[in-house]
Amino acid sequence: MRDFAHSLPMALLSSRELVMGQFRPMLREYGLTEQQWRVLRALVEFVEIEVTELAKRSYILSPSLSRILQNLEERGLVKRHAVRSDQRRARISISEKGRRLFDTIAPHSEARYDKIAARFGNNKLAQLYNLLQELDASLLGGNT
């Protein structure tokens, strides 16, 4: 078996933690967790989205997303809308307050992306995105 530090899951987790370490302090200043920010980022791209689709797009498990949405709703950052055809389902949208918070944080987030790109290199970062998309596509297309 390969060395623990050279397993793909561990390498990806290590990089993820180092990257998120660049963003977490900034998010804490605005009273957000990385998962809450991920939800707001996803919601900015949709007028409304069903909770199940939001879970898929934000890579958050449904039970965790339910707690996150409850917190964001209590803070007035998101709005929940019942689906008329099925009252058990809900659609979520970002509120005006949530949008203002997003617009405040976004430039700070982009500045962190710029620092990462400056340290790692724009070309290498673009190559990394492409390689990760290729990895995703190959794993989605193959058998487990």
C-alpha cells in the first residue's frame, strides 16, 4: 500500500486545508463559516434553488445544510420558499441582506485568490483547475 502522505485523498485534503486557511480568518471577521460562505456563493448564481440541488452544488450533506440554512435564515441572509406542488420541498434564495454581505466579502475573497495565484502562478493554477476537472470527469465516467 502506498505511503499515507502520498495517497490522493490525503494530498487533496492537505491542499484544501492550506487553501481554506487563507480564507477562514477573513470569513470569521464577517461571522461566517466556510460552509455558510459556500452556500451564499452558490445562491448568488441562482434566483431560487431547491434545497436538494443546493446540497449537491455546495457539497454539503443535507442534515448539515438544514442547520446552516436555519442559521442563515434566522440572520436574514437567505429566504425559504415552499414549493406549491409539494409543501415538504423548499426553494432557497439569497436575501438583499445576504447579497450585501456577499458583495462586501467578495473583494476580500478575490484578494486572497490573487495572493494564491501570485505565489503558485496563474498558469499553474489554471492547469490545476483543468487537471481537477479532468479527474472529476474521469471518475464520473468510470466505475467505482
